[in-house]
Amino acid sequence: MGRVLYDSHMHTPLCKHAEGMPEDYALAAERRGLAGIVVTCHNPLPDGLSGAVRMRLDEWETYVSLVDHARREFEGRVDVRLGVEADYIPGLETFLERQLTDDRLHHVLGSVHPFIGDHWACFNHDPYGAQRMYFDLLAQAAETGLFDTLSHPDLIKNFTARHWDLGRVMPDIQKALDRIADTGVAMELNTSGLYKTICEYNPGPAILEQLRERRIPVVINSDSHTPRRVGDQFVEALDLLQAIGFESVSFFLARERQTVPINTARDSLLAVERV
């Protein structure tokens, strides 16, 4: 059984909250039975915005070089590609468009992180309003056409865990997903959610069912900030998607979506586990 699946969400020390170099992530991917990885450090933002958790603008070429070094070292073993996790912030569309047209990028994740930008004034006094705004921003991000995949698409639940009522916010989620489905943008099943405040994938099963109903493609990623998490819980995530009714999973190379049947993806990972 050949290796077919990629993990397309992982970080480097340049983002200031991850450990391990791209070579370490590639080695972990080889041991997990993955065909490749796409490294996706947090994008630099103008004027030092959110600078404590991302590379600086003048470190971009350093980042490209780090990934390219791993690509050359693992050539013929693990396919290492360059990507980026880019925050969608209203008003920065022109900046992002210039940044994300770098033709060396293979996968662009679009993220919405609460507290980045000056539009979260409602957060502390109106958590439900913040949840509604979050899903509207996800849809706005998809509608820009800048991103291939939306990452950890219910992340807000972990910032508002005490006030998270999925039934209450579901109508807003459904409206956002209708808009996202119209764009063709994929959405991520992020396995790191199992280690967050609300212990379930991002997104959880109920939202995954909404994705299936709208035929929104799903990309399984680990969001690794340490090499040991590369490919973590991928078999279990594939099982969940199949139980919900998905038949395939996706990943991106050269900004083009690739599709793999779930059975093929699972068998390729299990074949390595059995060796």
C-alpha cells in the first residue's frame, strides 16, 4: 500500500510557540505513513500585529528557506511543501492578497482567531455575539477567494466554553456554511481539538454533519506545534468522517485540491502501523 495522505497544518519555532524544525516534522510524518507534509506557520502581519505568536515580516524568506532545506533533505522519502496559516482580518484583504500570491505556496489555510484585530469589542460582555461574529467572519474569509481551506472552524467554542451552546448558535453556523459552500473552499477537521478546553475535534461531529449535507470538502490536519503530533488521530478522524457519510478526504498541492477515498487513506496509514 503506497503512502497517499498529507498533514497540511504544522508550525515552526518562527511562530514563537512551536518546537522542532521542519525536518523533525518530516521524520514524524515518515514514521506515521504519510506521503508528505505542508508546513503552515502563522503569517506575518503589518505593524507587528499579533507579533507574539507569529514570524516577523522580515523573516518570511527565512521561513521559506527552512522549509526548502527540509524538502531537499527528505526528497524521495517525504514530500515537504511550503504553506501558510493566514489570519483573516477585515480591512487587511489587500495586504493578504499581496502576501498570498507567492507562487511558492502549496496550501493556504485561512484562520479566524479571536482577539486579533480591533473588531472583538463585544467579546467580554457578549460571548454569544462573539460566537455569531466568528462564524460570519469565517464566511467572509471564504468569500475573499484568498484561502484554500478554513482551519479549526469552530475554534471559538474553546474561547467561550462556559457560554457554548451549539443549539443556540447553530442557525448562524448553518447560514455561514451555506455561504462557504457556495465558494468551494474546503474546511479542516483539526485533530488538535482533542486537547483543547472542549475535548472534541474542531469542528465537532454535529458541524461535520452540516458540512457533509453541503458537500463541503474536508482536509484532515493535526495543527502540530511539536513533531510528535504529526498525523495524530488521523485514523480515528477518518473513521468518524466515514460514519457521518463522507467518502473522501482532501489536501492541497500547488493550491489545487487533491482527493483520496477514505478507505484508501486509512489503509495506507494502517499498513505502516502493521509493519
